[in-house]
Amino acid sequence: MTNPDRALVRAAPALSPAITAPPDQNPAAVYLARLAPGSRRTMATALATIAGWLTSGRDNADTCRWHELRYQHTQALRAHLAEQYAPATANKLLSALRGVLQECWRLGLMNAEDQRRAADVAGVKAATLPRGRALPAGELRALFVACAADPTPAGRRDAAIVAVLVGAGLRRAEAAALDLADYDAESGALTVRSGKGRKDRISYLTNGAGRAMQAWLQARGDAAGALFCPVDRLGVVTVRRMTSQSVYNALAKRGDAAAIARFSPHDLRRTFVSELLDAGADIATVQRLAGHASVTTTQRYDRRGEQAKRKAAALFHVPYVA
């Protein structure tokens, strides 16, 4: 904590000693309960970080006296986060804080005026370059070639996973959560029932993505259950759900085999969005296909502005002489 931060906290009333409230009266527990599982893990970590900092490690998210927070505390926290974390991380932590403060008011632990003042901390602003990358066509082809080089069903499964992420824009957790019944082979419709924010949507597998899925289904069989399943060393498919981490590991393995630059599963999703925008697809339609809550999120994947900047830079001729 910087000196100004410490001064703000010293000027504020000290938080009471830790106490564990029943789950239905614990604002942190109530806040986390209304989140989707993936977000719940992320925000639980965020709340633990905040509680530890506010109390110098004395309390955790369950024992912190959130309802006693006042503007001085939260402003000092914001200053600390802005200094120690990237803007996106700092804002995620502040979002968790605001969520808990709102539950304090809903549970009657905090009056509306105190809650509004404590939550009235501005987000951390900064102009940062987009994270991740979009994979060029050559790398995508190399990835599919690496999958095809594996004659076991695992090769076809991993090709189908790549197809779902880059051809339909799913998140890896969404892909892991798919069931066989969620895919309509005739129309190519893929129903995502566990999207971020618990929002269902329909995306589509077409052309090569659809063919990759069909090849996997021939190896998988038609037993009801998880769409993507583990395959053992003998090539035996067991119809049970893969974890999000196992999807990550499978893609990392194929990326190494393809000898391409490191990429994350989310980079395949970035490729889906950016390629559709480059091809002239309506951004609102792309937003719905990707399951973004806001079109602003979709705009972050738009590379057309960079292409325009590159063309503009090329208009000026630099008279270099060797």
C-alpha cells in the first residue's frame, strides 16, 4: 500500500473483527451464488484478494465485514489496484467489490446512502492494446494437419474442438459443456446452453467446421451424453465430459505438433470474430453469434481500424538511402 493509501485507510473507521455469517446472510456468498460457475471462481479469487488487502491479511472473503466499508476504504483500494494491476484486472476486482456492496444493501446490512457512496469509485482507465492474437489461415491449416496426422479418434476429436472454437466462436468451457443433443447435424446448429452470464445462444458449424464435426461423430458414436469425450491411449472413447483444462491441454498438444506460435483457446474465438468482421459481417450479428453481452466487447476484436492505419502509413514515402 502506498503512503496516500495508508493515510486514507487510517482516516476511515476500522473494520470490526472477523465474523463468519450464515451463507444466506453473507453478502460475499450471496453475490457469488448468483454468478455462473466460471465467473464464480474468478470473482471468489477477486474477493479474497480485496479482503486480504483491506484487512492486512486478517480476513478472507467470508469473514470480511463488507457492510462496514465506506468511501475512504474503497477509494484507497481503487488507488492500490490502479497502481498494482493491469486496468482490466483492477476493474474486475472493483466489479466484484460493487457486487458485494449491492448485496449488503439487499440483505439490509447497509443503508442505501452508505452503499452508494462506498460503491462510487471510478473504473481504472487506460488505452491498452488488445490481448491475444488471431491465427492466420496457414496456422489454422497446420493445426488441422497435425490433428489429421493422429489416426486415433483423439485426432478427429481435437479437429472438431478446433472447428467449434474457430468456426462457431465458442469459449473452451462452452465447448466442454456441449452435449451430443446440442448439435443438429442437418442444419449445423450448435446450441450453447451454458454461455457466459448463463445466456443461451445458437451458433452454426458450416463447410469445413461441419465436416470436422461429422468425422468426430463417426468415431464417437451416437450414445447420449457429452459431445467431446476422453480418448485413451488405445483409442477407446469413453462418453463422459472433458474438463475445460483438458480441452486446453489437447489444443496445446496439437499446437506443438503443428510447430506454430503459442496460442490460447480464446485466440481461436478471437479469430472467429475478427475474420467475420473482416469479411463484412454485421457487427450486431457477430455479437450474437459470439455471445457477447455488449457490442463494445465485439468491437475490441475488430482489426479493420489497424488495416486502415497501415494503409495510411504507407501513403508517406520515406526517402531512405542505403
